[in-house]
Amino acid sequence: MKKVMFVCKKNSRRSQMAEGFARTLGEGKVGVTSSGLADSYVDPTTVQVMSEIGIDISNQTSKPLSDFKAEDYNAVISLCGCGVNLPEEWVIRDVFEDWQLEDPEGQDIETFRRVRDEVKERVVKLIESLS
């Protein structure tokens, strides 16, 4: 089973959505973790928009990338364009993608929903490509 690391600046919104989708849609196909360049907190609006579509991420926590080893992962996905700030060992995995999705922080609920749907679309394609 391939292991995926979703990484963002704060591990608060986009990477948490990606972890929730990959955990649910990729069950039995991929192992998944998310982290941030710095740990923060899981945005309550992110938990809300995921629960609207039946995915509970209320038990997910924000974790710093420094808690993990790059060699434990096959795929590393940056969701915020932070790939340029990642240590090299994270960028040279079998699969590295920099999705550069908009950060919904401070935006209205519709923006969170739009970003959620964009994340889902990409996670579905990623799981297909890794399975």
C-alpha cells in the first residue's frame, strides 16, 4: 500500500480536507497522513464543510512535518505551493505534486465548500494513480 503525506503551511484546512478524503475514499488503497511546516489547529469551518458531505475529521489533529520521516512516504502532495519550502528529501519521493490550492482562511463558507470540492477531485485522481 502506498503512503501519502499531504503538507501545507499550517495543516489547518486544505491538507486536513485531503487527509479526510484520502482516508475515506482510499480506504484499503493508500495510507495517509497530513502535516504542516508548522503545526496549528484544525479549522472548525473545515470540520463543518467536511461533515456536510458525511466525512468526520473532528478527531484529526494538526501535526508538524518535522515529526515524520520522508522515506516512510511514496507520495508527497503540497496543497499550498509550499513545495519550495520543503526539505529536499520530501520533494524527491516517487511522487511529488504541488497543487497550489487557494487557502479559504477568513473566507465565507462557500469558499470553503469550493476548495473542499477541488481537493476531493484531486484526491480521487491521486488515489486512482497510486492504486
